[in-house]
Amino acid sequence: MAVGCVDSLVLNTIDYTALSHFISHKKRWLFGHVAFGYHDVAVQSPLKKDRIGFPLLQLSEPEILIQIVAEDVTIYSHHTNPEIIFNEIISGLPEVNILSSCKLTPVLSKEEYLAIVKQLQDHILRGDCYEINFCQEYFSQSAVVSPYLVYQKLVDISPTPFSCFYKVDDKYLLCSSPERFLKKSGNKIISQPIKGTIARNHDNKLQDDLLKEELYLSEKERSENVMIVDLMRNDLSRIAIEGSVQVEELFGIYTFPQVHQMISTITGLVSDNVGFADILQVTFPMGSMTGAPKKKVLELIDQFEPSQRGLYSGSVGYITPDGDFDFNVIIRSILYNESNQEISFQVGSGITFYSDAAKEYEECLLKAIGMLKALS
């Protein structure tokens, strides 16, 4: 856990040189985010609304760092006695009881969504792309919520391995993501894209197990997953040591509270002089939230999605003093701007030529359940 800021890099334009210099300036912990628009393939229309307003990229050195390893808790602080911080933690949080007031509106009607999917499939038929992740936004312009309480409710409903509570000034990310974007440990980099979803049956374990088998055997879901695996293999091969990129797990089935998901694991080895900025430049945005081929898909996303994604389908994570890092994929997440009382979340799915538009719409609703319950 990281709190406060003693130094930060804030970018609203793409600058890999500045990013690399900031990271390599000295050995330290850094925490922060990369918004979806941190790429130079397509320029998102300034007419599209980004309701929350996170910077395009921000990395910060925290004033306070709390590290938990097994049962050991270590507190680092630049200016405060760590014992004082520890005593404040064990004294507990003050009671907060703010009722949520939030009426969510979809940017697209179901009919509009179905019509756009049909247009995207026309592009696929013409050979412009093979798969595209198409997203839609739900929003409220008069939301009064307690961000921490909403986050607690969200992770109670959807406990996931890459969840986080993240705040920059008056802007909040309440994230219950199940997906890792990239991890670097020593010279090894790991990507674990999710592509393939099926609803769970909580009332019947046998039926729930059969659904997992159905997902695993689904030709549609496998074809979507393997396209993203190939895309990630190609991305990683651009910065990995030749011959080191491999698929460690293909079509793994993992269970979460609302859904079963298909996750594959791609790894590679990088040289010591390859840093976070180099890796980000060739892999971001992540294939699971774009599609293939990435350049054309980013242009179609810009053309057909009515909202800017902002921080959604970007990434948040940390970099260690040794240059290792771990960053998630920002999905299943609520974004909130406390000053203008705007709240937003987005959901999407992978569209291929064989996709049934109505079923893709239902998949989006399924993915929205956790956020809708947290805000109800």
C-alpha cells in the first residue's frame, strides 16, 4: 500500500524518453497508472467525453509505503515516524455512512449496440481485422458516493487478484480486476490475457462444472483467446531475447464469483537493459482490450466507441527499486470524479465474424453485475 507523494511524473502526451528517465533516475518504489490512450496509433476525438479526467500517465514515489509479506508488516515513511502510522492503522478507520445516490445511464441503447456490432463485423468480413474488443459506458452526472465504501462493497461482491483502490487528487479508481497485464520478475516477463467468458450456476455445482467444460471446449472462445495469445507473443518477441517467448498455459479456465474465464499465460526473457518504458511501448494497450491486428483495431475503436475509455482498459500497478513491476488490466472497475460528481464504468467483449451480437450484449450485462450491485 502506498500513500502520499514525494515525487511524481504526470504526462498528458506520450513521452517514452521522459518516462524512462524518471524511472531510472534513482532506485525507489513507484506506483501509478497508464490510461488507455497512451499510444500513438490513433488520436481519440476531442469531442468524446472523458468524464473522470485522470492524466494520461502518472507515476509517483509514495511518502508512506506499507509492505505486507506473509504475516510481516513493514512501514516506510519519508517524514513520519512509522510507529505513529502503525498505531493509527490499528486504531481503525472512522465510521463513514454516506448513502449512494447514483442513477446510471447507458451511453448506447441495445439497438445502437447491435447496429455497431453489425458494422464491426462488416469490417471483419472485409478483412480489416480479425477481432475487436468493443466497449460501452454506463455513467451518472450527479453521483454522490463514498468511494471507499463502494470499493469495499465491490470487492466483497467480486473478490479478484488484481483489485485496487486508487486515488489521484479528486479522482478515484475502484477496481475489481481479475486480469494481469504484465509482470516482470528478474529477466522474466509474464502476460496473462483473459478472453472467454461464461456465466456461473451457483445453484448447482454439477451444472457449474459443466459450464467450465463448455467454456474450455468452445471453439468460438478458443479462437478469440488464441488470437490474443498470438498478438501478445508477437508483441513480446519485439523486446524479448530471441527464442525465449513461449505459451506456458493455453486456455486455462479460472473461476470468479460471477463468471468462469479463459486465461492464457505467455512469458519471455528480456535483457538487463530493457526497462518498463521499452516494454510498455511495444505491448500497450494490451491485446485483450484491443484486438487484432492492433493498429487497425485501435482506429476502429476510435471510430465506433462513443466514449473515451480514459483509465478504463488501461493499467495500474507498481515498479520496485530493482526495476521489477506488476500491472493489471483495468476492467470490472468504477471510476469517480468527486468534484464534478460524475461516475462511470465500462464493459466490453471481443467481437469476431462468428459473434452473435445479442449474446455479446448479454455478456456485457453479465460483466456489469458487480459494479451495478456495488452502486445499488
